[in-house]
Amino acid sequence: MKAVAKVFNAMSIIFVVILIFWLVKLNYNDLSFKQNRSAYLGISSVLLMIFALQMIKRSVNRKRK
């Protein structure tokens, strides 16, 4: 089970790198949804994936105990 937790941690790190990429893509001069639609959708989807991975990892750890 420790291997499974390591896999989820590695995937979370990859998604954090993708999140940083999307944060760089934001147009900070104009934060409107019209100008940054794809960046906002990318940020929200990556945040949800990170959250889901952490919840799955927590569930796996609880089943192990």
C-alpha cells in the first residue's frame, strides 16, 4: 500500500507542475473570464484533480488500517 501512496504523491506533484503552468498562462493585466477562459478552466480542473487524488490516497490509507 505504500507504493500506492507514492504513486498518488507523484501524480499530485505532476499536477502541481501543470497548475504552475496554468498560473503562468494567466493574463494578469486583464483578469476577466473572456481573456482567461482556458487558463481558468485549466486551473480549476487541475485543482479538482489534485483534490481527488488526495481524497483517494486518504481512502486507501484508511482501508489499510
